[in-house]
Amino acid sequence: MTVVSCSVPERFVNPLFEVFDGGDFVLTSYRDVEQSETEMRIYFPEASDAPAATAALESAAAIVGAKVECSVRTFPDEDWKLSYRRHFKVEVVSPRLVVVPEWERQSWLADNSGEGAPGAVFLDPGLAFGTGQHATTRACLEYTDRLALENPDRSYLDVGCGSGILAIAARRCGFRAVSGFDIDPDAVAAANENAAKNGFGAMFVRADLCRLSTLPDVASVDGRTFDVVAANVLGPVLARFSREIASLVAPGGELILSGILDEQYGEVRAVYEALGFREKETRLIGEWRTGLFFAKPSRNLL
């Protein structure tokens, strides 16, 4: 496996995804919490494709005004598949909740057995998004933990579930009915595998906000509405699909919106306020802002 990569400031990440046109190449990103910049990556099997992949990445960077230096690396298959593990460490969310890499399960349990130990989410994200270390996921986990502490006798939906971390954490925190969906079938498979690792049944299905007809497959209560909905995607996606996401929140429910650059937050907030949501509070971590909203009992979603 070969990878072409470059590092950019966080403000260029979303624009790069929007303008990247690499044909069969797929652009990904990785942010080490100890580093100031994000690494943009393109993985592909044939080393001979490196010049084309480099050109595609450099072209996108030029369009958004980012100055980059691309590097090329080749890994044995098993090495690249497991390379993400060196970046994923135990993440303490609160005194009640901790995210633990699956391969550290036994050592963590040995050190944290007995009364008073926090609830653990054991996770192997593979190539799916969500380890708890990105600012957006971290904020969603903190809100999820707090909402469960206030009242766990509620339903919870994870929109764009990725690795399944938010829904699994919600279940671990005590929410009574939990589900999630993603457009990516590989993410859904990874999420259900992670649910099984935590002793839960399958909670995730493939669904698409562009095709609302797929949403009835999402396990839910009260006609596909949920007491708490978490959507950790991207600001433009949240704005574009605001009505679809809003329709999943029960009257009087709560909505966590994340994946939003601070400069985009005002626009996203205005869209949801127009649909009958009231902002309760926000949290800024780095350049990413997460909002917690209350759904008014009477809303106009037309």
C-alpha cells in the first residue's frame, strides 16, 4: 500500500475535501491531537500511481491557497492496515466514561476493575471516523455523557455514525434505546462490530439523508423521532440536510450538532433556529465548535 500525504492548517481541511477531484483516488485526513496541523492522505495499492495522486493533491491545495509539500510512502499491507493504532490511545471523557482501544482491553480492565471504575467503550475504528480524540467527537461525547446523567430514560440517534463511538457511548451511559446510521456500508459494518465488542446487539444500519425512504430501517421509537440526536458530520452538510435531520428529533428533544468550523457556526445555528430549535450552549475546542440545541414542542418543518 502506498500513501501520498501533506500537512495543512486545519482551516484548509474542509475546502480541500470540497475541491478535490482525483477520480478514483479518495482523500482522507488525520489529525494527531499533539500536532498543530492535519495530515491529508491518499491511499492506493499501486506505487506507480504516486505521481498522479500527488498531482491531484497538489492541484486541490493550489485551488484553496494552501502551500504544501507532498511525501510518498509505501507500507507492507499489514503495516498500513494497523498503522492507525499507534495514534489511538485511552481517552478519558469524564469520571463516568472512557474510550479504550480494543487491543488495550485486557490491560485496562486489569488496572480498572472494581467499584467506581468508569464505563468503558472498547473500540477498534479501523478506517472509520471516530476515536474520541478529534475535537468534534470529544465535544459530542461530553454532551452525550452529561445528557445521560440528566436523564438516561430517553432514545438516542447517531447520524453519520462512523465507528459507532457516539451511539455506543450513549448506550454505555444508560440511554434506553440507541441507534445510528451511516451512508458508508464499511462504517456500518465497523460500528456493528464495535457494538458487539461492547456486549451490545447490532444498532447501526446503512441509510442516506438524500433518500428519506431508507430511514425507516433505523430502529427507533415514536415514528422515527428520537429524544436526543447527535450529528457529527460537516457544517455544510448539516445546513444542507437541516430539515431531514430536524425531522428526526422528537418535540422537546435535544440536538447535538458538530463537525462545524467556528467561522461556519453562525450560519448553521441560524438554519436550525429557523426550524424551531433554540441554542442551549456551545463548546469550542480548537477551531471546531459544537452546539447543543433544544427542539421546541411546536416546530414548522415545512
